[in-house]
Amino acid sequence: MPNKTDKKEVLVKVKRQSAPKVSPHWEEFRLQWRPYMNVIICLRDISENPVTSDGRPTTPVSYDSNCLEEVCGSCAMLINGKARMACSALVDQLDQPIRIEPLTKFPVVRDLSVDRQFMFESLKRVKAWIPIDGTYDLGEGPRVPPEIQEKGYPLSRCITCGNCLEVCPQVNEHNPFMGAAIFSQVRLFNMHPTGKMHAKERIAAAMGNGGIEDCANAQNCVVACPKGIPLTESLAEINREAWKQSLFGWLAG
Amino acid sequence: MRQPKIIVVGGGLAGLMATIRVAEAGVPVDLFSIVPVKRSHSVCAQGGINAAKNQKGEGDSIAKHFDDTIYGGDFLANQPLVKRMCEAAPGIIDLLDRMGVMFNRTPEGLLDYRRFGGTLYHRTAFAGATTGQQLLYALDEQVRRHESEGKVQKYEGATFLSAVIDDSGVCRGICSMDLRSMEVTTHAADAVIFATGGIGAIFGRSTNSVVCTGSAQSALFQQGVDYANGEFIQVHPTAIPGEDKLRLMSESARGEGGRVWVPKNPNDQRPPRTIPEGERFYFLEEWYPKYGNLVPRDIATRAIHRIVYQEHLGLHGKAAVYLDVTHIPRETLDRKLEGILEIYEKFLGVDPHVEPMQVFPAMHYTMGGIWINGQDQATSVPGIYAAGECEYQYHGANRLGANSLVSCIFGGGLAGPAAVKYAANLQTGTEAVSSTVFENEKKRQQEKNQMLISNQGSENPITIWRELGDIMTEHVTVTRINKNLELADSKIRDLQARYHKINLSDRTKWSNQTLNFARELENMLVLARVVTLGALQRNESRGAHYKPDFPERDDANWLKTTRARFSDGEIQLTYEPVDISQIPPRPRRYDAAK
Ligand SMILES: Cc1cc2nc3c(=O)[nH]c(=O)nc-3n(C[C@H](O)[C@H](O)[C@H](O)COP(=O)(O)OP(=O)(O)OC[C@H]3O[C@@H](n4cnc5c(N)ncnc54)[C@H](O)[C@@H]3O)c2cc1C
Ligand code: SF4
Ligand code: FES
């Protein structure tokens, strides 16, 4: 714990990159400490007064944020080397200087802002939805046993932040591994009484290039997930289903 | 036959529902959103969504939902559309259920319902304490499905700047800016549906998300789209104070039995748990025995303000009261409130299972918004539709908890087909409009950017914004006094003057968030004046609008919708009658049964 006088200041280092193909550099900022400060508040302070600790004027730091309560998934970044959400990263719980960098597994747009379109494309690929006939009135949905709800609900809280991809050794430039979040969504939809009817299509889409077979069971994902989603369970289950399906084909039951 | 084309701006619940309906009609739709739609503000909604399914055998009915909504809104809402919404609500729940929302279930596998503010019935379906997130994801998934079938084209990371309106006053498309390349482009459409959400940012700090600036609504207003009931701003009674955001502590905490109290002795230094029952003041339960902790938001908010500012009973002399769930079994809390209690613990480092939470009211929701008609979400400009929090129709002077999500989905569901019908019936479509109409609008917007980038002033946009937030929060939220409202308006005009001397600390051309923020700020200042002037004019107290100098509701003079219009650079307020054809107004009281 830093002592009281230290607390008057917060020292922050930010990795800056003005555009996708430009090489990055570090800048340091001295900010005034306040109670319950989080990393987003630090970045806002910099925007209001973009001057580095050695007195050089610079530009405000670009970053993504929206909800500020860890439910929209926008603000994932590396904070002291760890992939986490900036809005819930409390300054008092971080060692200083606080080092802030963009995620490394996604293309940098500018500074801390990255492009996570890859994840949304993967959700398309695995058909992560319930195929309803239409939005006209067709009466109630199927009954769902409470224990399915209790299993499904935690999975449905995934905020597509990308932290689980960031920490996964299988996700890299040479391998389009879709990542734990996506397989966990396959599990969610395959567990729903209606979604189940198309389970095999999703499993088939979860295999092949970048598919479940590439999971090397490093188990970093489950630790990095801010929503505590049981990702290793999801991976194991989808892996099992994929094996079944590739061994016994579409007849597997 | 020509193929019409529709644009939807905004991908929260309302925008996504509209998109789905347009795609289902076989009409191509372009969907614009600042953030990837899955990250829209709707994910923040915690508590749930209302529908009178009467699944608890309490005798709930659509008529009661309708009456609660009208009564809760202090009779300011036009009644026919609200009635239709309440009638549609059970079907909306069914639809969401079919889309796979992980709603909480009863042992029989049916949906579970909880009680929310302003009603005596268990009418609120919920998915843990993250209902909005679950609903938004369900609609997002359906849109993704239509997208993969080529029916929807998304423009995420693009902001709406202005509508393209032709010489005859018809909307023919939009002008937008890509937030990476900062390129300004126009997009043609036969009809445009706006679903751009709330306006929290004009109050500086609120429970809203960062992109809820109301900038789009304000831009439209300045182009001649009317804005209604702007002065009706909901301040939620229970939020966690914070410097960047006032994080909501959902009404569901009280719906599940949470109690609001302060020590009877304001100097009581004992830890809250050790203070005996008899020395606690459960003021909501005492003042409103019938509804207790579940009185509507405006009432609870004013009660907390009274405790803090008049009775001087705030915790340790601070602006805070206890919201206590420590008496509720942990198992219930984990099953029903996990998401929100987690927020408290995460952002304050205190465990609300064992320690009562400290909360205070925060700006939360705008009942006012873009003026739309009473049938199909059409605005005052042909070709422009609006749905969701950005329009004004469903909540009158005060919104009931869990009624917003249903109004978003209902309104979006109406707007989609209405826009399609309008577009299909057009004599001449957008393709027949001269390209100079588009070119001119684009030029106008590019020039604004250029002005901001090259301006060599001394004003920082964030500083102006903070000052705006302070003015609005102090004078235009819970208690409104005419003298202060006049002062607020003149201060906002000062800020507008300072805005012209703005100096951007970032003049680059790639992903320039400062430039975008400055553009939003200009619009926020205008909208802030609409809210303030509406409040100044309305000399009565109704729902969320409270003036101690005019403490009563005044139906004779003020049972009217405020309709703001922008002409010649001035904000003009006119008033129109409220449709009260179904339920005659009666006094609104929560200290006794209604
Ligand atoms: C913390 C919190 C909890 C809540 N809980 C509940 C609840 O339990 N029950 C309930 O009924 N209601 C609740 N509400 C209210 C409810 O969440 C909102 O009113 C509702 O989600 C608004 O949805 P929307 O579709 O209108 O807009 P939003 O979800 O805000 O979406 C707006 C969309 O517009 C886009 N956008 C905005 N401006 C532009 C622009 N200029 N250009 C392009 N795109 C733009 C955004 O990117 C976004 O996609 C809650 C609100 C808050 C703040
Ligand atoms: S599974 Fe967890 S870490 Fe991965 S994207 Fe979802 S919320 Fe983020
Ligand atoms: S801002 Fe939404 S998760 Fe941090």
C-alpha cells in the first residue's frame, strides 16, 4: 500500500500509437489522486489536460468505453500487463506506475482502441442465435427447467471483451483460433430447447480452421474472464461434442 | 416496383427491434451506431421488463398495467398508445422468450416475475440482475442472423451528424462520420428511424452510458424535428456516487425486499449492522405505508432529498442513505441480484451482503424526447421516425421501473413496419432526389469539422461539458426554482458563447475522439436549453417535475404536452392537449391505496 503522501499523485504510463501502422511509444503522466479512481478516470484526466509528466503537450489518449460498469465489454486493455476492463480497474489496487497498453491480439486502431470485429464474425460463423420463425405472435417459448437456466445464464453474460482471446496462446497471427468466448456461446445455444434443434450445425461450424480442435487447454481464459464464465467447462463440452460428431457424423445423438 | 431502403440510427433495444422488423419485411436496412450495437447502453438495464401476465395469480391484468403506467406518469402520457403497449407487452415477453433469453424460471419452468416500483403486482420478468444485457443480446443475435443473410448492413463506429432534408422538407437520408477515418459521407434512404437513446451526458454524471449524449436528437431538433416534454427528467433514488458515473443500484434491490433507512440519530457512529431496529428510521415505509420502499422513483428521490437536506439525517452528515439487503438470505441475493451487488462490491470494494449500501439519487432517464405522433412513431418531419428512450410517448411525467425496455421494443416494433409502409407509398423515392441536396449537407458538415479543427481559441471542450453538467444537476433535476432555472439558462448561453472559442487538443485526422466530442457538445448545449426552458415555463409540480413554489399538479393550466420547436435559431415552446380519452385524471397519491 502506498503511503498517504504518495497517494496525492498517480503515475500512469500509456503506450501510444497514433494510427494502425505507426510504431508505438510510451508517454508518462502525473495525475492527481482521488478516492475510488479507476483507469477510465485517469484517461479522462489526461484528455482534459494532455500534458506529459515532463511538461510536453500531447494529444488525448484514444480508448473505447461506454457503460463504465463492466457490462458493455468496450474497455478491455492491458493494465500492468494484465488483460482486464479499465472501468473496473481501481487505481488503489494497482502498483504504480500504472502501465496501460492496448490488447495485442487485435489490430490497434489508435492508442488503446482496438478492432474486435473478428469476434463478431466468429459469432456469425457459429450461428450464435436461436433461429426463430419470425417476430409475429407465436405464443410462449418452450418451458425451460430452472437448472438449464441456471447453467445458461452465466454463459449469456459474456460481454465479448476479448480478454479470453488475449491470454490464449493459441490465438496468434498465424492461427485464426476463434477463442473460448465463441465456443462458450455455442454451448449456450445448444443447451436451449429450441437452439438444440440446430446443435449439429453449430458444432460443425465450431470445427475446422480456427476451430475447437486447436484448443491446447492452457486454461488462461477462465482466469482472465471478468464475468467468471466457466470457460474450461464450455471448451471441454464442445470438444466432446465435436469429437462425437466427427467420429459418428451427423447421426451421433 | 421500386425497392425502398431504410436506415436505422441506433442499435439499442429499440433500434435492433426496428431493424429486425424491417428486415423481416424484406426491405434492406442500413444500421448505424457509434458503438458496436452489442455494446449499446441497453446492456445496463438491470431490473427487468414489465408485462401483465398474471402468472402469480394476483389478479393482475393489462388494464391494471395500463392504469399503473398512466397514474405513475401523473396523467401526462397520451393514453391510446400506452394502452397498446400494455396490450402488446405479454406478446413481447413471449417473443423474447422464444429468442432464448435466459429469464429466471419457476420450478415449473415458467417465467418468474418480481415486483417493481409503482405497482402492487409481480409483473416484472427478469434475467438475474442483467435483464437489459440479456434482452439486447437476444435482439443482437437476431440482427446478426439477418446480417449474415445479407439483409442488414451495419455501420458500427459511425456517428450520425445530420439528416439530409430536401427542399420540400422531406428526409431523404443521413449524413454520418466514420469515427476512424473521420470521413463525412451521406447515405440515401426513403425513411430513417432514430433510436439513439438517452441524454444523460448533458447532466455530466448520470446512470447512463458514455454515448448517451442526446446529440442526435439535438441535431434533428435543430433541423426542424420537434422535441416534446424535455423538462421531464427522471432522477433515480438509489445510485452509487462516483466521479465518472453514478452507478445504478436497481429498484430490484427493493423489489426483492431491500429497505431504505437512516439512523434516527444523525451522529450515530456505530457500524450500521449494530444499530438496533428501534433506532433506525425506515422513512419510506413510515411515510408511504401502502407502497413502502416501492413508491415510484420521483417520490423516493424527493423523500431522500428531504431526509438529507431538510431533516439533516444523511449518513455521517453526507448526502447518502442506506439501502439494506443484508437481511435477505444470501441464496436469494445470489440468485436474483448477483449482477448488481457485484457492481457495488467491484467499484467500492465493500460487500453489500454484510454491509448496507450507501446510495443517493442520480439523473437516470428522460421521459421527454423527439415528438412522435400517437399512431406509428412518425416525427414532425416526413420520413423520420423515432423509437426508444429518444422519443417521448410512453411515460408521461414519470416512468415506472421496467417499463422502458418494453416501450423500446414496442416502439421499435411499430416504427419498422411504419417506415416500410411510408417508404413503399412514396411517389418519388430518394433516388429521384438531386445529388446537390446530399452534396450541400455533406459540405455543411465538413465545414463544421474544419472550423473546429482549425479554431485557435482557449476553451477546452471537457471543461465546458463539466460546467454544463454541474449547472444542470444543481438546478434542473429534483427541485426546480424559477429564479435558478433562469440563471441556468443564462449560464448555458454563456457556455455556448465560450464554445465558439474552443481549442481542440487534437487536430489529427484519424480516430479523433476529441473532435467528435466537441461536435456532440455543441448539440448537448442546445438540448440542455430545451430541458431548462421547458422546466422554467411549467409552473406546476407533476411527476418528476417538482417546483416548491408551485407544489400542486395543475390540470386546468398544465395538463399539456410541451412541444419545442427550433425556428430562426430560437427555441420556441408550444403546448398541445394530452389524450386522456381512456382514464380520467385523478390525484396521484402513494401514501394510500389509489
Ligand atoms: C443503469 C440503468 C438501468 C436501467 N434498468 C432498466 C430496467 O431494469 N428496466 C427498464 O425497463 N429500463 C431500464 N433502464 C432504462 C433503459 O435501459 C433504457 O431506457 C433503454 O435501454 C434505452 O434503449 P434504447 O434502445 O432507446 O437506446 P440505447 O440502448 O441507449 O441505444 C442507443 C443506440 O444509439 C446509438 N447512438 C446514439 N447516438 C448516436 C449517433 N449520434 N450516431 C449513431 N448512433 C448513435 C448508440 O450507439 C446505441 O446503439 C435502465 C437504464 C439505466 C441507465
Ligand atoms: S468469455 Fe469472458 S473473457 Fe471471453 S469475451 Fe466473454 S466475457 Fe470476455
Ligand atoms: S466501459 Fe463497458 S465494460 Fe468498461
